[in-house]
Amino acid sequence: INQPTLIKRYPLKSPHGLSKDGGLLFICDGIAGLKIYNAADVQNLQLLRQITNINAFEVIAYNKKAIVVATDGLYQYDYSNPSNISLLNKISIDK
């Protein structure tokens, strides 16, 4: 890629890590939490869910599970049903 061009902007508070699995895009947006988009049409992302109770900075999405690194611990989410993304577990990290 020698001359990349901007196609579209999406407003984010404090973007960090991202991951994509199939048609879903996961973006860690710092204190704004984790945002999950339908990315089937990459020029028209549709926000499916925003998880706001975490300060997220890294995500790995694979095989319908997402591991999210946040300031207070590790979270694991099940997204096998994108309309009902659920927290499976959390490992807390004490400072």
C-alpha cells in the first residue's frame, strides 16, 4: 500500500485494540468500553452493542469468544448470538 486514502471516519473516544471475526468487529475504546460492530459492509459499520462498564484496551476475538483486557482484569464474552453477547467470566487484577 503506497498511497492509502481515507474512506470513512467513525467517532471513538480513545481507541486501542481491535479484532475481527467473520462479520463482527470489536474495538476497545478505553473508558468508553468495548464496541461491537456489524462489519459485513466495511463502509457502513453498524454498532450492535457497547459494553460501557469496562476500560478496555485489547481484545482477541476467535471462535465466538472474545477475551478483553481491561484495566481491572480479563473478561471473556460469548458472541455466538450477536444480539445477545454475554459475559462468561472475569479474572480480576488487583493493583
